[in-house]
Amino acid sequence: MIKFYSFSLSGHSHRVELMLNLLGVEFEYVNVDLAKGAQKTPEFLAMNPFGTVPVIEDDGVIITDSNAILTYLAKKYGSSAWLPNDPAQAAAVQGWLTVAASKIASGPAAARLVTVFGASLDHEAAKDTANGLFDIMDQILADRRFLTGDEATIADVAGYSYIAHAPEGGVSLDPYPNIRTWLGQVEALEGFVSMPVTKVGFVA
């Protein structure tokens, strides 16, 4: 059985939890108490020298990056719909994984880090990045159900968590009807699980 090392308020961790549930894969949840520095213990660093969650251990295979984990799970446990074999479609998915690791990370995720966890980041710059990204995404989603077309892929899983929780970082989703519709499409998928909503001012 997969061991899933996670922190419940981490959007990166939620991506993996969501994917595991969408695929119907059984797993053992292992809470990593970030507030107490559990991610910096020798035991954890032996699995992930970067000291971050999530991590999965699957029959001796350890994967540490959330997007890499999504790729692994899709390839091992999912159908080609989650990560298409067609080169152009696979590239489209990869493009959105890059967005998740760049604009989403420096936009809505960073804004939430400031308000929820008290991170010393430029909140206004993060909100500006988020709104710039959302302007583009809302246009793209005007004529499709999911990020790369009419079927959900790991691109949608990678993008969902921090965008759904953007309001926690002070970024409103009200101006973006197509994004809100897309979020609803993800939430309607069989096996969907939500990430806990946190109150502004929580400090880990």
C-alpha cells in the first residue's frame, strides 16, 4: 500500500490526495507536522532531502515532487486520459504542470502563504500575479470544460487546489466565471475530496 506523507493544509499535498482518491488507490496517510519541524528530521530528510511535503512511498519507490507524483500515479494506476500518450496532448498537460509550478506557485499559493501562514512574501505582487494568471485562464476556459479540453487530466488536479483556495489569500474568484465553472467541473469528478478551508491568520 502507498504511504502518503502529507500536511492537510498544503495545496501541494492536496493535489496528491485528490489524485489518489480520483484513481481509487488505497493509501496510508502519514501526517507530517510542519509546525513541529517533522519535515526536517533525519528520517524524513532521508526520503526527501528538500524537506518538503508531499512524499509517497510505493513498494520501495519514493517520489517527492507533487507534480512528479501526479505523473507517477497517472502512469501506474490511471488511464491514458489522465496523462495522454499523444505527443501534442501530453505537451499541453506538461505546459499546465509548468504553470502550476510557476504562476500558480508565485501567485495564489504565495498570497495564501502570507495570509494563512504569515510568510514574509510580497502579498501585493502575489495577488497581481494571481489576477494576471486568472485573466488568461478565464479566457482559455471559455470554450472548454477542463484545462486541456473536454476531459480531466492531471493538469486540472495540479491547478485545482491553490486556485480553489485563492480567496484565502485575498484573491477573489468573483470576476472569473469560467474559472468558477471549471472548479465545479473538478469538484463533480467521482472521488473528489476537498482541502480544508483555513481562516486567515493561522500560523503554522
